[in-house]
Amino acid sequence: VSRFEGVKMAPPDPILGVSEAFKADTDDLKLNLGVGAYRTEDLRPYVLNVVKKAENMMLEKGENKEYLPIEGLAAFIKATVELLLGADNDVTKQGRVATVQGLSGTGSLRLGAAFIQRYFPGTQVLISSPTWGNHKNIFNDAGVPWSEYRYYDSKTVGLDFEGMLADIKAAPSGSFVLLHGCAHNPTGIDPTPDQWEKIADVIQEKNHTTFFDVAYQGFASGSLDEDASSVRLFVARGMEVFVAQSYSKNLGLYAERIGAINVVCSSSEVANRVKSQLKRLARPMYSNPPVHGAQIVANVVGNPVLFDEWKSEMELMSGRIKGVRQRLYANLSAKDKSGKDWSFVLRQIGMFSFTGLNKAQSENMSSKWHIYMTKDGRISLAGLSLSKCEYLADAIIDSYY
Ligand code: PLP
């Protein structure tokens, strides 16, 4: 008899479980719109040219595999803050940012959550309803209580801005507020610049602290600077913020696990102390981070030629997604004779589209049409090609009515 008889089977992950179901399907028509990973028009994974170039440079230099310091690679840390806040920004010059390399977006969020648990035990984090499925797991496992603020309005398939503000206002003063910096996952709906200002007003009024999750910088608008504007606006107002960054999507470094946790503080003195504690949290969890992805980022962001080339490749990726978004909308509008307005598909940004399909309808998409997606009605347009848009539109309309 096993010592582990009492261990129950864990449920499949709602996002990664979709890929497993997709793999098991043998139909030729099958389509995986579950996980947010970029594919080419012929639906193959894509390694960016700038990444290959950076890797060649690293080989030529003969980089070694020594341990990194706990906080990560110095050149990466410099590059990642610059990318987030802009080169020559005041807060970096003043030494007010505590940055520690993390295990991509997830690991960086987890480190921030561990910091909150240690220094603000019992303080809740407000997260959007809905949000990326892993947010709740991350805060649960870190022992940080969370509650939700309204975000999505099913009537308009848009932002419930009044509900969002009311819930942030109603939360106990000094809460943490998790905001998606751009390209909100799963809805693809972002606040306007004016709405960001109003969100900042309420957060300041309530002495809350913002925790930005920036997993899609460059993927919302195609511009790295524009996509960081929410974070920069809060920082310019003198607010202290947490920012988790990920290079999974924008540099296609999914499996390299490269990202960072940044804490913008009110003084360099505070930032130094915060950084020392982030390192102290990291040491017993994973000791120090992996080097390969950090070197790639440092080489791409730190080299003006590669940096420009990266920007063009990102425009190409985000452009392809905009193209399938247009095509999907055109097909939905042409095929749906009910007069339903599908234009929300065009208004959403980033890798995803929130279709408004419910759980049963999403299940029909997989069981009948071999189209795999998360049960919340989200589809990843990054995994869609122009040639599959018509089939997808047929499936959505069939499942919807
Ligand atoms: N945050 C959001 C909103 C995401 O959608 C993702 C990835 O899907 C992540 C964070 C983190 O991803 P990773 O850990 O691969 O960087």
C-alpha cells in the first residue's frame, strides 16, 4: 500500500489542460485556440530572428554557465527597467526601482506575492473579474487573500468602468490592486488613457498599492512605449507600484522563463531594502535565476540594431493578429443573419478575443468542431490563421445559437 493513498488526482489546469485535450484529438480540422502562444500563418511556433541573432552573439562570445547573483543578470536588470519605464527615466536615475529577475511573469508575480504575504500579512489583493486563471492560484499559494473587482460588462462586451471604480473604492484602504498593464487577459479590453487617470485617482485616494502585471508589452498596440503608458502614468504621479514583467510573448521566450519583478519606491533607500528582501525570498525558493533568457533580453534591448529589428518583428506579430481579428469579424458579420453586432471583436486588443460564449457553448466548440479554447469563452487569435477564420466563424455561430 502506498504512503500516498490519500493523494487525490488534481484537476487539469484550465489553460494548459486545453492543449492536452487538443493533442488527444485526431481530427484534421482541429484547432488549438487555448494557450496564448504566437503561431505563424501556417500555425507553427515562431522563434524571433532577433533571438537567433542574440543567441549567435552569445555563442561567439563564449558565455559561461556560472551561477547568476540572486537578483539576476546585471545587464538584464538594466535593460528590463529601461524597457518598462523608458531610457533615462527619473526613477531609475534616482535609484528608486528595486528589480529582481524572475522566472518569467508567473515567477515574478509569485515573488511579489510572497513579499506582500511577508510584509502585509492578511492584506488583500483585488483582482479583476475575470482575470488570467493563474492569478488566483499564485496568490492562494502565497497565502495572500484576494477578492474581485468588476471589470467585464457582458451586455456591452466592454469594460464595466463604473463597477470597477466602485469596487476599488469600496475595498479596505491600503489594499493591493492587480491591474493588467495592457492587453487584459482574457477579455482584450483595456481602459482608455482617461480611465487610467481615474483609476489612479481612486487608488491614491484609498492609499491602495498597484500591482501591474505586464505580460504583453508590445502586443497590444505593437509599440513597446505605448503599451507601458499605464505603468508610466502611475509612476509619473509618484505612486509606488509593483510591476511583474514577462518576455514569454513579446520575445517569444516562453520556455526560457525570463521576466522581472520591479518595485518602484519613494526613495532609493527604501528600494535598497525592498530589493534585499526580494532576494531573501528568492534564495530558498530557487536560489538564483536561469541565465540564457536573461542574456538574450540584454543583447536585444542593449543593441540598437537588434532593438529596432525586434520592434519590426513585434509589429509583424501584432499585425498578423490584427489581420485575423479583421477576417474573423468579417466572417462573423457576413454569416450571422440575426443582425448581432460582432464589432467587439475589433475593439478588443492583444492576443485574445473574448467571444461571449459560455461554458456549454465553449464545450460545443471542442466536442463538435474540434476547436479547443478555455471554457470562459476566450480564444487566442495568436493561434489562428487567416485560412481558418471562416471555419471558426461557422463554429462560433453554431455554438452561439
Ligand atoms: N500574466 C498574464 C496576464 C498572462 O496572460 C501570462 C501568460 O499567459 C502571464 C502573466 C505569465 O506568463 P509567463 O509566466 O509565461 O511569463
